[in-house]
Amino acid sequence: MSRPDRNDHSLNNLQAYSSISQERGIRLIFALIAISTLSSGSARADDEAGQAPIMVAENATLPGAIEIEGDSLQLRMDRQMRAVGNAVIRKDGQQVTGDEIRYDMQNDELQVDGNATITAGETKITGPLLRMRMSESIGEMRDVSIEFKSSPPPPSNQDSSALLNDDAILISDPKRYLEDNQSYSAQQKTSAFDNIRATAKQVLFEGQNVKRLKKASYTSCAADVDDWYIKTNSLELNDYTRTGEATNAYVEFKGVPILYTPWMSFSYNNQRKSGFLAPLWGTTSRSGFELLTPYYINIRPDMDATIATRFLSKRGVQVQGEFRYLDENYSGINNIEYLDNDSMTNQTRYYVKLSHRQNFSDHWSGGYNLEKVSDDTYFSEMATRIQVTSRVNLPQTVFANYNSEHLTFNSTIQRYQNLDNISFVYQRLPQLTLTYNDEWKGFKTQTGAQYVNFQPMDEMLNAPGGSRLSVYPSVSYPMKNSYGYITPKVGVQSTQYSLNNNIPLGYSQEFNQINRTLPIVSVDSGIYFDRDANLFDKNYTLTMEPRAYYVYIPYKDQSRIPIFDTSLNTLNQNSIFYENQFSGDDRINNANQMTMALTSRLIDSETGIERLAATIGQRFYFEDQRVTLPNASVNTRKSSDLLAGFTARLSSRLNLDTFWQYDPERSNTERNNFLLRYNPEPGKSFTFGYRYTANTLEQLDTSAQWPLGSGWYGIGRLNYSIRDSNAVQFLGGLEYDAGCWQARAVMQRVQTATANANTAMFFQLELGGLTSIGANPLNVIKRNIPSYMRTYDLPSIYRDQNSQ
């Protein structure tokens, strides 16, 4: 280390030793500046002032130290500094530039005249003049412009802004939900809006992270685009929380004010924040024009609430509330909707949904899921989603679970509210299910036991009820090798009924007690053949996989057993290998049958991707199927329908799935499903499906999202019933991507289970990911178009390409 030369004008990064106090270090740096510029006459210094030679380190770092540059530098009385021409002053990562800089060290006053610019991180503030106390970041500028990117907030153990963004598994698995969303939140912290800028008549610096803008305009559009602004009398920006608060604000779009609010709060880094959300509006044929005004409450990173009023022009004002919470061991969502007096029906209408799940220990968990509405037509008249409007039974369930390596246990109490007065189901008061699995010297044992007390709904007049106890122990011995497998299995299913009101005409009281015990024997076997193949100059593995599955169950008359929860399984490529063709325990088919199937696959040798797969199978009966559901005839056929399936993964863009069920005795197609999916890139998707079931349905189902050019996208879905010559569901709309804003207009028409069709209109204006105005159709679109991507989320390369 040595003293700097008196004639050295390179003053960048000049720092004093850290052993010197911060104040003395800054003053000495300025003294050296005066000495180094003395020969040029641009500054004056008195060598008799008692300043000793100072040792400096060129790359040393001293917190709070100040660096200065300029074409001309002057120091007066060791406390006032002036830099003229390309003037720069730096402190703690903050840089100020201007034509002329004056800094009073004693009073910590900074004054910049001409082209003043403050740069800190991703933020850049410019204006003609600046007055500031640097150590406190307190001061003001006038006629300013601000440009910044929303850089991530400072690290915090309490920061988990994305935790409650998705309800999909919040109830089913809170621990995994927490882990997944913490990972998502970490990814979100690295993202930023590319263009955020503001102008103001005056900016007041109120500390290191707070700026207050007077007569301000704010937008996320690029510098040469002035499509929309938030204009406000006062706008506070907090760089620490990445939030803004505006008073007396309005949104101006294309020069036209479209929304006014006395107060608004927003986040410019995807962080949750309490405050009013943008109002949502739309119209439906059954409720008229509607306006939803939500207020969001960010209670904690793992807890939030939303309160909203929903104005319906034909019905009145509805109040809505949602409360969500999440912990590693519990989670819950509570919703309520309340309309005091429906103008169309003159009745009070409500909807309540309460859901909670909790892990009590490593093995025990429990929870509840309760739903109730005020009347049968609530969903069809008040909701717009087909998944909601088609619901006819609302569950009210309380449950407890136990899970260990070999043992699982579930206890459930379940009631229902029926909405269509047709689709009645039995209530389970309670249901207890126990399963035990173990392995011993190659043998696999499994025991399943279930007790259910079935009680009919009040509307199910004269329906039987009672309890059912079923126990099914079994043992199997899997023998597997690289070229195939064989698995024999033996089990016994015993079921006991204790019934009430089960005395049909001519039956005596003894039929209230019914016992049924049946042995079940099966053998499952398969062989693997494969060989190398070369197609179109690519190497593949071609397989042939025959499978045979035999089941034997003796016949027993079960006609006196009521049907509580049992139905006939739909025949498909999975159920053809089931022991019992009935779901539920009220019927166990007699079986002396063999299922034969053949599967062939074409596998890419380089990637392991299955490009093609085809399966054909059929079940052969060696005796008549005598066990039936009520009012069904005995099956005397010698074989089942022929089943065939074909899957093609022709590329990452094009997929094809088909299924065919053919009745060889009647030479008739019983079922035919076809689905083609084409997704060449994000923002481009097309699906076409065809479903046919003999004497039941024949439907076309197609959906798409596709760029139309110049920033326009078309979206739509049509589910059309050929059999009824009617559209079951229709959705059509347009999206426009202008870069810093997007607009969507969508119309949806759905058939409902409890009323006539409902038509809804959605229009939304989304401003740069910051706020949105109108009715949000995104959830509706995503449910109807499987590969849909919001234009704002598309990669830049595709957005730019589609904007041409």
C-alpha cells in the first residue's frame, strides 16, 4: 500500500482503510481529491490544515463510503464538494449523476442541477433537479420519469406469496401442496415485469425503499407504447414489499378513462397484498348483468380471505366470502354465498362449502367436506360452469384415516343433498373399511373388510336399508421372469346383511338376514416377445405381449339382496380383467371364464418413448352369466364384445387415442371413442373427439386455441349431440395480445341438469399482469380447452411471432 500520487486524476474506487472511522474516511477522500486537483487550479486545499498522508486501497470496500467523479472537482473547507461535467456520486449501490453535483458533508445534503439521474438496482429515476439527504434517502425531485424492473424482494422466511394460488390439492395433501408451492414461489421470485415506468410532477423520497409520486401516471407498457395508464393524485411505491398504493386513481385505456377508484393497491412482482381487486362484470341469461367487487385480505403467507359483493340486475345483491389456510399438517377452504332476497323467486338463497383436512400424526389423518345449497335450482340459476350446474348430489362427509406399511383404515360418515329428485343415493352412516397386505416367502396376502350402514334419503319412499359386512381374504403367488409371469390367486368373499324394510310381497321376515359366501379362484399369465426393427431409418423395439386371465366363482342366488351401491362395470380394456364385473359388493357374478388379449408396442430405441400401441381382447364364458341386477336378463352368450384400442404418439405434437367395442353376434358396434390432439407449440392447440354408445349417445367434441395473426387468437369448444341434434355445450371467443395488455371476449352456453340452458358472456381487459377489468373467463377457458395457455404466459418468441 502507498499514498496516491498528487498528479493522479483517476479517483474511481478510492477508499480509506476500514480501520479509519466512516466519517474520517469520507473526509479524507475528499481532501485527497482536493490535493490531486490542486495543480490544475480547479480546487484549493491548505496543507497546513493538519491532514496527514493517507494510505488507501484501490479495491477496498467500506460501507457508507462515498465515491465521486467529475470533469472538474472542487473541495471547500473539507466539507463542501462540487463536481461539474459528467458528475457522478456513489454510495451503497446507489448512483447519482448530473451536470453539476454539490454535496455538503456536514449536513449530508446533496443537490444535483441538470439531467439528474438516480440509479439503484433495476430502478432509474430522472429529472432536471434533485435535493436529497443521502444517508436517509429523504428528498425530492420534480418533473420525473421512473423506469424499473420488479426485482425480487429481500429474502424472508415468511415470504411464500404463491402458497394459496391453487386449490387443486390444498385439501387432499397439504404437505405436498406446501412443498410444491414453496418451489413455485421460489421460481416466481426470479421473475420480473420487463417494462414498468411512471411519470410524476413531483417525487418525494421518504426513506430507502419508499417513494411518493404526486400527479403520477403508471404503466407496464414499453417506452414507445402509451396504451394504458393508472393516473392518480398520489402514488406510493414500496421497493421492499414491491407494492403500490394509489389514491383518487383511475385507469385510462387508449386515452379514455374506464375505471375510477378512491383507493387501490397492487403488487408489481406477483406478491399477494391486501386490498380491493379489480371488479369483475359480465352477463348471463338467467341473472342478467352482474358486477363482482372483491376485497382481498392477506392475513399471513399461509392464510388469506376474500370478501365480495355480487350485484345481479335480475336478482339483487349477493355477498360472498372465502377463507383459506394452510400448514404442513392441515389445510382448509371455506366458502359462503348469501342472497337475502332473490327478486325473481322471493326467497333467501345461499351456498355453503366447508373443507378441512388434518394430519394428526404420521399415520392418522382426518377431515370433513360439507356442501349445502338453499334450493334445487341454485347452481343452474346462479352459476355458469357446467361442472357446477350439472351437480345433483352434494356430499356432506366427515372422515378419519389410518395408514401404515401393511394396514390402512378409513371411517366415513356421508350424507347427501339431492337436487334433481331423481338421482338418489344411499347415505353411509357410517362406513368402515380395513385393508391389510403382507408378503411371506413369495406369497402375497391381502385382506379387505368393510362395514356400511346404508340409510335411504327421506325422498326414497319404501326403499330398503340396513347394514352390510363384507370380508375378502386372499393369497396369491406371483412368479415373474424377464420373459413372462404367472400369478395364481385364491380368496373367499363372505358378506352378511342385516336389513330393514326388505320384505317384498311374498317374502317373510327371515329375508332381512342374508349371508353370502363365495370362493374366488384366478390365474393371471402373460408372455413378452420383442425384436429390433428399423423404420424410416430409425431403430425401434417391437413387442408382442399375449395375456390370459382365468376366473372361477360358483353361482349363488342373490336376487333377494337389495342394491345399495352396485352397478355394472363398463366394459373396457381394464375392466375386462376384473374378477367381478359389478362394482360394489351387492352382486358377485358367477364366473367360469377366460380373458384373452394381445398387445403390441413400437418403442423408440433411443428415447424409450412408446410411439404406437395396439391391444385387442375378448372374454370367453364357459357357462351362462346368471347373476344380474334387478330387471336385467341372464347373459347366455359364450363370449363378450370384442375390445380394441390403438394409441399413437406420432410426435410430441400429435397424439391419437381410439377405442372400439364390437358385438360379433349382432355384427354391431357398441361403443367407439376417438380423440386426436395436436399441439405444435404453446398457444396452438386443437383437439377433436368422437364418442358413440349404441342407443345412448353420439357426440362430437372439439376445442382449439389458435393464433389468427396481428396479436389475435381464436378460442372455442363445441360439444354437439348428433343423437339429439343439439349443442350440449358451446364456448367461443377471441383474445387479443397487445404486449402490455390483453383482452378476451367469451360466450358460453351450457345445458344444465336442473333447469334450461344458461348462456353467459365474459369480457376481460388484463393490463400487463398488474390488474384486470371485467369478468374473468380464464377458469372457464382452461376447463374447456385442455392445452390452453394465457397469451401473457406464452414465451416471447411465440408472442412476437404471433403478433406479426
